[in-house]
Amino acid sequence: MTAPVLDAELAEVLQREALTLVALADGPSGASKFVAHVRDANGRDLLLKRGTGLRGNAEASILQAFGSTGYVPGGVRIIDESTFICEWLEGAALDPEAPDIAARLSSCGEGLRRLHSVPLPAAKLMPISRRVSREWIERDFGDELPLEFLELARKAAAALADCEPSDKVLLHGDVVPQNIIVSGGRVAFIDPIGFVGPAGWDVAQLAVAVPGRDRRASLADVVAGYSVTPPKLEPAFAYLAMVFYAKNREMERASPGTRAEFVSELGELAASLVRSQS
């Protein structure tokens, strides 16, 4: 079997850090140059990741801030301004079709509350008020939403931007099933973006992102694990429902049939939220 041709940057890091490549991820995403399963000289399995620009450094800093909770990969070490290594997690992404999905979502809620309890790091991170600004609203929605849907999104964005300082926590920022690894009884969150804002954002995002379920039921499961209703939960739920609907509708149009069912579910959710405001 022919060995894969390594990216020159990856090969250099492997040699410099005395790491052995076990496997590469399928390919780089928009936020990473490479992601690899590696092994060090002591036989420890690790994840090696290089972000684009300063993305890796920011992600590593966020993981370090969350490190004491036990709900993210541990052993984070920054190699350079965009590259880091950390614990390799054995397991699989959260399966929305798992028979015990309600219990798993509750465990995720418990984990999110632990993440949100850590002190804000010194790193400069995007506030939710910026994430829901007019510029971002135009980027999120384009021409995808009917006017009444867009009006609700704008109303929710205004509520999210009006956040008390005491409600601002370090957010994961991308809490979707593929960024949650389940291994035995452990739930771990990977690939954080890192925003600063109300905890309701992360909780609502997970509920909206789980396909094939009533989103209100998913929201109740996550909140049950969180133990209290986090600040700004309802506007976050409304805003993110519109975001997911708009973006997946656009992707479905570009590649028909790939997201039709998901788009239909999100469309029904978005419409129900609009009706509830009438």
C-alpha cells in the first residue's frame, strides 16, 4: 500500500514534534489546514490540528479555558500561533437517532452548564452582540427568508444584543451533534468557536441542530440537564432556528435532495415560531 503524500507543513510539524501519523481526517475544512490522529514517542494518542490564520491558537485557548470541566479534550498544548495538540478522543459523534437521545441531550446540558461556569479568558473573543449585528444578519439570511420570518429574527437579535454583563459567559459557539463526542459515559465538546454572550445561545443551538426530533422536546431535554433556564434562551432559539433554516435551505437549493427533510423540519419550526408571535 502506498503511503499518503503528506502536506509539507504537516510533515514538518510531525518531524519537529517527534510525532507519528496514525491517520488524517478526510480533508481540511474552512477553519483548518489539517487535522490528524497522531502518536507521540510515549505511545500516547493525540489530535494534531492547524487552523487557518490564527484559528488554531484561538481554539486551543478556548479549550484550555474549558479544560478544568472535563467536558473538552484535555492536554492542550499550543505548538505555534495556529497549531496545537490535545487528547485524542475515542468515540463517535452524538447520534440523533440513538434510542437514548433524550438522556444524551440531558448530559450535554449538564456539560454546557459546566463550560459556562468557567471564568472568561483574557483572549479577545467576538461578543454575541457583534454576531447578531446587521452585517451578520445579512450574511446569515441573504434573501432566504420571508419578511415575517426575517422580522422575528431581527427582533430576536435585538434581544440577544441587549445582554446584561452578568449574563455573559464563554460560549462554545458551535454546539451541533458532529461537535459532540460520546465515549462510554463521557460527553465531550470539540471544535469550539468561542463567543461571549448569554448561555441560552449554546443550549438553543444544540436543540435546533438535532434532526428528526421535535425541537421543543430537544430543548427541554438539554435544559433539564442544564438544571436552570439559561438567559436569553427564547430569543436564541428563535434566531438560530431562522439561521439554520435559511442556511440549509440555501444548501438544499445548491444540491437538491441532500437536506430536504432537515429543511422541511426547520421550516415547520420557523413557521411555528412566527405564528406564536402573532
